[in-house]
Amino acid sequence: MLTWIIVFLIVVFVAAIFAFTGLVKGLASLAKIIFYLFLTLLAIALIIGVISGF
């Protein structure tokens, strides 16, 4: 149980560092771009799968 507390404490410190330095805004915009890219690739793959009869 003590190991879980230490792990969560480290995660909280890392999250606090990101939150206080403003790095989160850049990472959030990057995450949005990656999300929409993979969503587009999924739609293309589904369309190709339906056309090819898979």
C-alpha cells in the first residue's frame, strides 16, 4: 500500500509541474491534433473496409 502512495505522490508532483509551467496548453493542442488525425484514419479504414466487403 505504501508503494501506491509513493506512485500517486510522484504522479501528482509531475502533474503540478506541468500545470504550473503552462506546458499543458501545448500538450492539449497536440493531443487534439493527434485525436482528429486518428479519427480521420479510422473513418478512411472503415470506408475502405465496407467497399472491399470486409
